[in-house]
Amino acid sequence: MLPATTERVRAHTADEINRRLRDEAVSRLVHLAAHPGRIGARLKELDREWDIERALETNASALAFAGVALGAAVDRRWLVLPALVTGFLFQHATQGWCPPLPVLRRLGFRTQAEIEAERHALKALRGDFRNAAGDPQQAADAAGI
């Protein structure tokens, strides 16, 4: 059975990395609860944050393009690179795991759902949602962080 799209990356990420990414988000929420004037700027940062899918797609396309170019210009054996990359991309699409995933997660790339959870919590802190305004832990819990 295939994992749910929203959980497939987290399910294939080491618990300590998932925990670190969550703790970093909660730490930012605690900090911004004390500095609510900075919430808007953080929301804009989240708009520019690359999620894990974008990072993997960029990585895969760059490697595939390089393999095709090297295969055409240098040696046909380079064509194995795009073949491997597309296989890994397919594996990620179906299972939620591929070889670059652990490295990118350790570098701090988050899923779109994780980014949106932080965005939701920030909006709750800002008072966009009446029940969680001003309490970072309540906002994090409400957002599922």
C-alpha cells in the first residue's frame, strides 16, 4: 500500500530529523509570539521557502540534463545518469523516498504540508483565528506541528 501524499516524505525520514524540523518550527513560533510585529515578514519568507518536492525536482532535472548533455557530447555511458535519476524520481513519486531525500531533509527542506502548518500557526498567533491568538504552543497544536 502506498503512503498518503501528505505523509510519504515524513514516513521515510528519520524520527530525529522530523523531530528537529518540528522543534525548529515551534522555536520560531515561540520567538515570534514575543515579537508579533515580525510575523508578516516570516509569512513572506515562507512564501519563498523551497519545499522538498521543488528541491528534488530541481536536483533531478539538473542531473538528467547533465547526463543527456554528457551522453551526447562525451560518452554514451553518461546516459545511465538520466536513467537512474528518472527511476529515483519515479520511486519518490510512488513511495515517498529516493536517495537524495535523507540528505535534503537533513539540510532542512520541509514538505509543503510542514510549511503550511507553520503558516497556519503564525496566522493563529497573529490573531487571524480567534481561539489560538497569542499562545505559541496552542497555535502549533492547532496547526498540527
